[in-house]
Amino acid sequence: MHRIYRRLFGRGRTTLPTKDGGVVQTVQVRLSPQELMDDRPVILAYGLISSPPVGADVLVVCGSGDRSDSVVIAHDHQQYRYKGAQPGEAGLHNGVCGSTILLKANGDVYIKPASGKVVVEGGTITADDFITTSGVKLSDHTHGGVQKGGDKTTGPQG
């Protein structure tokens, strides 16, 4: 039985950057010092985007028992994985740069871009509560220096 499982499944590491320009993403995987697999297709859940870095751990399935007919069905990277998720939390994390979107167990959504910048293209941001930046509420703050004519106001005041 053990031999059957070893023919159907393998665990290894990626050895080259992921190829992501074709119809299907592929990786090179080393399963053992003697076994190197080129251009193994990577199966991802629809809508998710992931390009594992070199050294990522992978799980390979060989449905027919033939190693040349294998696919990568899971990958992770020990160095870059997100650490500290609480039970019930889910999210997206890019460990290489440090950006995170976390759906917290209490219902909050935590967004932390490594660059400090969130970009929304071609859309409108709508909130049914307050938008606050640096302690100033967007909907009910005041400006000083208001006069008639073409004068400009000073910055927002809390």
C-alpha cells in the first residue's frame, strides 16, 4: 500500500521561477535528489492568483501512477507564509513583499499594503459609515480660513 501512495503522490520543492505566460502555469519540481520534473502544470482554484517563488513546497499528484503525468495541486513557502491567523480567519498574503488582506474572525477586513498604497482603478469607493484618515472624518470635518471670493481654505481640522 505504501508503494501505491508513493507512486500517486509526491512532495517536493520548486527549483526555477514559475512559468506563467501560457495557457496553464507550470513549475519545475525536485521530488528527490534523483527525480526532477520539468514543466509540471499547477492547478489553482478559479479566481485565485499565485506564482510560487523558488523553493516553494509543492504537493504533486500522479493520477495514473505515472510520474510523467503529474500535476501540482498545492504549494506553500515556509519562509513567506502568513503567520498568526486566528481560528476562522482567511485571507490573501504576499510574503515576498509583505502585503496582506485578512478577513478577520470578528468580521473586520484588514488590509495592509507593503507599499502603503491601495489603488482602486475605475471604481467608486462607497461607505455607509465614516471614512477617517489621520484622525479626521471625511464627512464632518471643518476647514479654517474660509472667506469670500477666491481664497483657499486651510487643511482639514479634526
